[in-house]
Amino acid sequence: MDSIKVGLLGMGVVGSGTWTVLNRNAKEIERRAGRKIEISKIATLNVDSARSLVNGKAEVVQNAFDLVRDPNIDIIVELIGGDTIALDLVKEAIENGKHVVTANKAMLAKHGNEIFAKASSKGVMVAFEAAVAGGIPIIKAIREGLTANRIKFIAGIINGTTNFILSEMRSTNLPFKEVLQQAQKLGYAESDPTFDVEGVDAAHKLTLLASLSFGIPVQFDSAHIEGISQLSSEDIVHAEKLGYRIKLLAITKYRPDGIELRVHPALIPSSCLLSNVEGVMNAVFVRGDAVGPTLYYGQGAGGEPTASAVIADLVDVTRLQTADPGSRVPHLAFQADSLSDARILPIELISTSYYLRLRVQDQPGVLADISKILAISNISIGSMIQETCIDNKNEANIIFITHESIERNINQAIKQIESLPVVQSKVTKLRIENIN
Amino acid sequence: MDSIKVGLLGMGVVGSGTWTVLNRNAKEIERRAGRKIEISKIATLNVDSARSLVNGKAEVVQNAFDLVRDPNIDIIVELIGGDTIALDLVKEAIENGKHVVTANKAMLAKHGNEIFAKASSKGVMVAFEAAVAGGIPIIKAIREGLTANRIKFIAGIINGTTNFILSEMRSTNLPFKEVLQQAQKLGYAESDPTFDVEGVDAAHKLTLLASLSFGIPVQFDSAHIEGISQLSSEDIVHAEKLGYRIKLLAITKYRPDGIELRVHPALIPSSCLLSNVEGVMNAVFVRGDAVGPTLYYGQGAGGEPTASAVIADLVDVTRLQTADPGSRVPHLAFQADSLSDARILPIELISTSYYLRLRVQDQPGVLADISKILAISNISIGSMIQETCIDNKNEANIIFITHESIERNINQAIKQIESLPVVQSKVTKLRIENIN
């Protein structure tokens, strides 16, 4: 059989990785796919460096639109990123009847509904394993491996930059800013790290995971997003003493009244597997009603790990090209005409446990006042620690661990607590997830 | 579209679980599969109890051959187990053009080559996600998620019974026999536990994983198998002190000269994720050349977790029924005509690190004698501990941790060491795997 012809858009780290792996393991991949998969044309702004890498084995051009319009290309691999030109290219590729493989989570989280609808109407596939958690086949696991289940809960460490920073903050006790600089030096954080450290990248990925899990359209705008830039080393130390670690978690949870969709730092028990996912590694915890708890772990970024996912999609698309489109796995796991309109809950309605830290004047009656406020807001306390402050013996740090409560109640209580004259600080609020 | 009709053979724990989940989540599953999947007929020896469960919604008969011969049935789910009658039923189902979904690792590990060849010649699928690691979609991950990779190494905790026993031995310090009895009481071990505790069940599963990873025929007879029944609590304690835990690992490794295929207890670093897989949980560590290290974790047994895998296969088969057979995922991940004849290496040729424990007379020169034997056998020592025996102050326990060595050399050295007059015991040899 003729080889299947791939047009590769973008020759950065992942693009080069895809070229390298597809060539290095060509025989192995063909033994699996039953057909040779060949990158026949590459579009990149840096034509010269690409030409020196591919060494005449593929045509290299500057204009990416050449590829999406080339009738000899069967599949477009989009590795440009962002949602401006990449979106135009992907739409035109679909329009021209080409299948698309992409690692572009930002584009799909924001424009996925439109893209998938267009692809379905054209009878082509848009595959995106590489868009979430790099080399971990998590899209496939959820979309095909867990089809028997009502997915109940997902908690993912799906941003390597922030997980590296949190691992380092814990092991070195250094503040966020210093560790970020170190991460930048090591190439683990970009010069403008906002998307990673503020949780936006994780929220893009989470948006896709939630749609795959619950059969809902992508709804990035409804995600609640908090990053780690405001996180204090002090809280990492306190969490450790209490038997927790702090991770930037991407969480989505099914509830009868709606879906929780949120990215924020969270305390999780030190003994759970997710706690032990260190450095730039990624992991996704998925609970289904039949399968129970499952976890998927691996490298969430990097040229070859991400290429592993891109190529897995290429093999799938190659196989399913000739299949009746109605028999293919639906883009968002559920048939497009059976997506649910379950609402995304506002953050005030989520329900979880909380870690609250505040500084108070160390005098009789303080604890009673605060406890009363918590009780009135219907918040019960699981445990409490009080420590005299080192810098001022007349003041104390208090940490409360609450039982599961509604965030709105917590926020109300915090407001009242902060208005007490004896309270000397803002209340630091962190969520706790009891993953098992 | 008409529902797809399934004949279910066997109504034990997994059969009942499959019925329950398929009915409870019928709507969710249909939203995914695009078609209703219906168990229309069930064969079981215990007709009455099955009838009371299915409550008229499916026909229940005693003779399983009725189902494999029923022209109205599209897919046979074989959950009888073993490789006698189940094998006959599966073969006849294939002969009659029916697809098969099975959880039967023993049958596939021993007769997989014949079964898959027959299925291919008939153009039907034999799906077996449930045969390895219960609900974890590990077959799909390796067969479809990692198609870009040369798989290098797999280490799995894929037998829940033995992992439960080892977890308990470590936490309670009780000997194997007592913990086994406890496991039997809890229903985690069978009354005849041989297949589990002697590593046979894990080897069945490993045989399948190795074929999927390396594109080789199933070769159960070439697997090296050791169980945990001879494992002493003492070694669990020593391992702990040295920073290791002992797990029953199913290991397969690619080497240019052949493939290692072995099940045995092994020391692994306490800090690695696999070490923290406790109780009846399963996990599989997979390293690919592009993706690097990955890990998949979940429940390896039980009615609903295993049903999760059975139903995922039913959805896949339902989707791919109408596909050109040549475009389906090959049974053993690689196209049947491109399987490799790489040999399985005999255990004497494997290469790993070792833990050696022996009891000696505590007198000058003993360590020198032993060290000399190790050096002559080309074994270098990573670390050594010597402890005076509590029950006899004239004797000492010595533990060596070796660097990576060839098993044949280790065995030769052990023979010579055991022949030294000062050596008072057999040498306990355990393998160490440096997973990361």
C-alpha cells in the first residue's frame, strides 16, 4: 500500500521530535500500522534549520497554507500552537477534507466545539492526544478505555512547570520567585511564564478532559483558575507537617446539580500516589463508578514524549481513514448529538475541605470568637494547630483544617473572621482534596 | 440502529459485574458507542440465580454452546476461565464468525497464537483488555497509545493477591503463611492459591504484555516464574532498611540479543511509584524510547473493575465491526505477518542487580574469602551490611547488594560461597530492579 502522506506545520521542539521518532522507529511503526506513515512536507519559518534536519527526505516550505491546500497530503499535523494562525490553518485543512492531528490545547479549549463540528460535517478526524499530558495516553484512556463508566472525578497534575516549581519549593524551602528563575534557567519555564504559573495551560487541558469525561461541550470560559504565584513557602511547610503536599491540581467532578471545573493549588495527602509525582512529571487520577480509582503517569512535555502522542494519533487516523465516520470514536468521547447541557458550577458552589491560616493576637477568647463564626457558617473543623509567632510572642498563627464545606460558606466566614480586631492578617485559604 | 447482541458465557463475579454495569450505565454507554449493546443470552451452570439477577431481560441457559451457535448473537463474552471448555467455546464462536471478548489470560497465554490466527482468518476480533490488570486500560495503552515507541521495559504489579500479601507482610511482620490465611478469609486469595502465589497468573498476563510490546508470538512456556511462598519476612525487613520494598514483579525487557520474560519477587527503591502500590491494587510501569517512563494504576480484579474492561472492549468491537479487518488494531499490536522471532532469554542470561543474604561464622577472613569469589565471578559489590546474629554471637548475617551482573555468574558464585566451611546457610538471592 502507498504510504500515508503527512504535512507537518511547525518545527519546534515537538515538530522536530515527531520527525525524529517517526524516522527512527519507522519500521516498528509500520509493523504496527500496517502502512508507512511519511512526513512529505514541512512548513516552518526556519526553513534552513529544518532542511538540515530532514536532509532532503521531505519538502520544507515557509508558507503553512501550502500544506493545507496540497491535494497530496492526507493528514495535517498542527504544532504551531496558539489560536490565531493555527486556527485558520486547521479550519482550512478540515475544509479541504484533511484529517488533523494537533497538540494545541489552547485552540481546542476555546474553539473545540466549532472545530469538531466542522470536522464531523466534513467526515474527517481531529485527534489531540498530545494536547493533554504529553506522552501519557490519557485521552485514549478516558475516551476508549473507560467507556463503561460514569466518570466521577478527575484530578490531574498536568502542568510540568508548576509541578517542578512546587517540588523545588518543598525540597529547598525557597520562595516562588527564586524557584521560578531556576526553572527558567533549566528551560522548564518560559521567559513569560504566565500561562503556566497562573494555571491557564492546565485549565485548557482540564477543559478537554472534562468534555471527554462528561460528554459536555468545551467550556473554557467557565473554568475557575488560580495559579501558584501567590503561594507561600510557609504553607508548603505547614501542609507537610499536617501530612499533606501542595500540588497545582486540575479538578473536574460530576455532581447531580452540575460539574465542578477548577484549577488551583490544593493540599493532598502525602501518602497518595499523586503526591509522589515530582518535578516535571504529569499524572492524571480518574475515578469511574465501575473501575474505581485509576492513575496515569508520565512525561507531560518535551519533544519525544509529545511526539509519542502525536504519532499514536497518526497511526489511529491512518487505520480509521477508511472507516465509516459514524463508527469512529467521537471527538469528545460521546456522540456529537448526545452531548449534555450539564452546567459548570460557579466556584462558590463547590464543596471540599479547606486549609485556613491566619495570624491573631494571642489572647483569651480569640479561638472562641473564630470558632463561633465557623459554626454559624455551618463549617465544622477537622483539626486545628496554634503556634506562637517567632517574630512576635504576643501573636499566634492558627491553622484550621475544615470538613467538607461549601465554598460560599467558607468565603462568608473568612470575611467575618478578617473583620475581627484580634485578627492580624488576611486569611490564607487553600483547598484540600481527599484523593484515594 | 438495532442493538448489538451479546452472548455472555459465565455468570460469576465478572459476569455479574458486566451485566450490572452494562445495565446501570446503559444510557451513558450508548451515548458513547452510538448503539445499544445488549446482553441477549447468558449461559451459566447456576441458571436460577442468574435468572433472578437478570429478571427476564435476557435468556438464561445452561449450555454455553447454545450461544456460540446462535445466529442472532454478534459478540461472545467469555468469562468462564481456564483453557479447556473455554477454549472450545471460543474456537467455535470464531468459527461461527462471532467476535469474542474475553478476560481469560491463561487461555490466551497458552493458545493465543492459534486463537488469533483463527480469528484473523475468519475476519473477527478477539479483544482481551480484561485479561491483564483488570480495569486498567493497559492493553489499549500499549497497543494503541504507545505505537510510536520501541518499548524497552515493563515491570508490572499484576497480581492483587500477592501484592496484598506482601503489603501485609511488610506492615505486620507476619510470615507468609499467616498472611495468606488472612487473605483467604478476606476473599483476596483462593482456597487453592497456587496460581496466584507461585506467580503463574502474573506470568500469563506478562506473556501477553510482552507480545504486545515487542511484536512476538505468545510464549508462556519460556517465561521464568518464581512466586512469593518462599519469601521470608526477614528479607522484607532488611530490604526496608536498605531503602527497598519487595514486590512480585512481572518483568519483560528488550535487549538486542533477546527478550527477558520473568516473574519473581524483586527489590525496588521505596521512593518509586511502584513501591507505593499497596494492597490488591495493580500497576504497570512501561518505558518506551520516545515517551520515557509511564505508569498505569488501578484495580486489577473484582467484578466491576474487570467489567469496565470487558465493556470497553464491547464498545470497541461494536465500533469496528463494520471496519475493513485489515484496518483494525492487530491482536498483538503488530501486524500478524510481521511478528518477530526474537528469542526469550533463559534466566541465566538476564542481567540485573542482586540482594544476597547469608549466615557465616563471625571470624577474620570470612569477608575476604567471599569477596574474592564474587570478584572472580566478575560481580562488583555496591554495598554490604554485616550484623551479629541475635541467637548466636559467633555468627553473623551478611547482606550484599551487587551492581548489575549476569545471573549465571551470580549462581556460580553462590555455589562456591555455599561450599565455604564458614558459611552456615544457603544464600538467599533476590533480584533488584532499578525502576525510575
